[in-house]
Amino acid sequence: MHIHVLGAAAGGGFPQWNCNCFNCDGLRKGTIKATKRTQSSICVSGDGINWVLFNASPDVLQQIQDFAPLQPGRAIRDSGIQAIMLIDAQIDHTTGLFMLREGKVKREIYCTDMVYGDLTSGNQILNILGHYCGINHHQVPIDGKTSFEIPSVPNLKFTAVALKSAAPPYSPHRNDPHPGDTIGVLIEEISTGKKCWYSPGLAEIEPHLPPLMNQADCIMVDGTFWTDTEMMDMGLMTKTARSIGHNPQSGDGGMIEKLDEFGDVRKVLIHINNTNPILREDSAERAILNAHKIEVAYDGMDIIL
Ligand code: MLT
Ligand code: MN
Ligand code: ZN
């Protein structure tokens, strides 16, 4: 299985257009040891030719330009992207769909009923696409048991599960969470049995998750914030990381402590907010991750399982 990180940053990217935090300012000025990152997305293939795009980032056009296997190569209109799976309805995971509107072949969209509801009500993007390429909506089962395949992306199998989270700020049910607002997905390559767990938005490793995560050869999880109060401490938000659906890395019950429980598999943090000190390669926080054998995803990272 080939997993390619298209964008490793959280919403806003790194640097973020209006952000003057230590990291964003330092990256622009070249005074910190870090590299820029686009907004959250990966693509996965079981044959190296046909790819499923996980999340459609606002930066998707740049991401396609930077990764040749997604570019047209077989016909006058063509793409390596055969299907798109949305793990939530957040802006950083869905607005790229607007950039993928051209062509007469319908986009194959895999998402939960909750995400479909948000993307046809609070945010009308799937309705609007109906006036361009059109879409085929495939409902993703979220019981953590029912696996499914995507016919146009051979040799891969998917098992999705509902995660504790909140719907996006624009959602009609923002303050009334439902199963399916956010999912985690176990991706399996059928021919090899290799598996990857992917959950860029993960507020808590709830008891129903380890049975799935324990099967994975690689665990890619939420790397948004270092502390629960990171945005509050900088005066940028009044909410904690956990309350907006992101378990921080440090502290009791944090991601480092939780990932340590998963033994000797590859562990990768993804969806990293620009304020997070782990973006600085020589930071004390990055050294702590290194000591725990936890990697920090970057744009262009390839994971071959
Ligand atoms: C989130 O996951 O909380 C986001 O990155 C928010 C956003 O896209 O604005
Ligand atoms: Mn996000
Ligand atoms: Zn910033």
C-alpha cells in the first residue's frame, strides 16, 4: 500500500495567511528550522495507479501538481483520483471539491450521512457540484465492522468507525454531536494484508478504537496541538483543543501517552496546526516525540506498507 501525504497541516496551513505567531513568522523569515505545509489530505493506492483521495483540501490543486501519479496520463480528461473519502465536513477537508469540479465523469464521494447532510445544507458544496461534474454519494458505514471496497480503487478495503467529535462551526447541529460527524478509517491492502489507521481529527481514543487501531502497521493520528490550551494561551481562541475535537500530544491522557500503548508500529502525527512547536525540527517538543518514536508528517511524505 502506498500512502502519500499531500498536506500535513491543519486548517489554515503553515504558514497561515493571517498568522503572525512565532512559527508562522519564523517560517516566513527563515529564522526557524521548519518546512511549509499545505492543508490536510492524503491519498492511498493499492496498485500505484488508482488513488483514493482522503479529504479535499483547499490546496488540492497545488498538491496534485506536486504529485505526478494524480495527474492526467491516459486520456484528454483524466485523473489518478478515482474516489474521494471525507472524514468530516470541515472546511479544510472539503472546500477542495470546488477545485475538482471540471469534467463530465461524476465524482465518487464516500462520506457518512452526517457529513453528507452538512455538505448539502449548512455548506451546499455537494449541491453546487451537481451543476458541474455531479457526484455519486456512497454512504460510509460507521459500525467499525462492515468493510467496503471502492470498485475503481482495486486492492484496498476500508473499515470506518464513528469518533467522538463536533460538527463544523457552520453545521446546523454544531452543538449537538452525532455519530458520523467525524470518522476514523482502517485501510487495508487486500493482497498483502497491510493496514493503516487514519484519523486526522481524534478527540479521544475511545474504548471501541484499539481493536481496530491494534491491527494497523501504521497509525496516522491527529497532531493538531501540543497542549489542550495552546490556542487559548496565545489569545487565538477561547476553546480547548479537546473541545474542538483534537486530543493534544502532551499531558495526562495526551496522544504521546496513548500512542505508547500501541507498541512497535509506525506512528505518525498529521493535521498539525501552525502554532504547534513540533513543527520546529530542533524544538524540545520534537525531541520528546523522537524519543517516543513518533513521526511528524510533512508534505510529500511517502509511507509504503
Ligand atoms: C479543525 O479541524 O479544527 C480545522 O482545522 C478547522 C478549520 O479547518 O478551520
Ligand atoms: Mn481540520
Ligand atoms: Zn501561526
